Amino acid sequence: MKKAELALREEIIARCREMNSSGINQGTSGNISVRFEDRMLISPSATPYDQMTPEMIASVGLEDTSGRYDGPLKPSTEWRFHQKLLRGRPDAGAVVHAHPTYCTTLAIARKEIPSCHYMIAAFGGNNVRCAGYATFGPKICRNWRLTP
């Protein structure tokens, strides 16, 4: 494994643990992916972050939609979501999918996050749009389109 790849795998683990310790995620419900060359490194499915090791991080080809992966553990069940984002946005280096309590509440209510802080402007708009609420798994991406 290349040093750069190992460093990214370690960073995924550190950020997954940080999501839980900061309260923006609970348990194993979130996931993180990172672009590495022509692949996506992604946190494995149903694996507690405090038990995760770099070797457990799954690797999926960015152009491979077959579900094939490299690694001892299956990638997050949301791998298609991550792959579509990374393929649709070549300028993006990573995808972080978390479940902050209040953001999840707004998404379930189909509400946008209002511009209540100057950093919203950094996102390029007057608010943060939320995708429609959906249960986990492969069905959520079937009719999902990436818009800038």
C-alpha cells in the first residue's frame, strides 16, 4: 500500500471518530469516502469506528458500478451515493455523510437549513439545500441527479 493511500485511510478513521465525538453522528450511521487516484476509499459497513483499522477501509473503482470492492469488509451501504458525488464532481476530494440531530430533523421535515451564519455564504447561496429524506441503501440513488 502506498504511503499516500495509508495516510488517507488513517485520516478517514480519524474523521469518523471525530464525527461521533463531536456529536454530528451516532454509532456507525455516517460514512466518509475519499478520492484516491481512480478509486474511492470508503469506510466499511457496520463497523464501529473505534475498532476500525486502515486495512478495513474498502476501495471501490470510481467508474465501476458493479459493486466490486477491494478489502476484507464491505463498503458502506451508501457507497453508490458517494461514488455518484465523486464522479459528478471531479473537484471534490471527499464526501462526509453524517447524521447531526437537528439537520436530520430538518431533512425529515423537508426543510432547508436557513442562512443563520455568515459561513452559509461560503456554500454559495442563501441557504443549505437538503436532499429529500430517504431510508438507507441502494434504492436512494436510482433517481437521484447531481445538480451544481
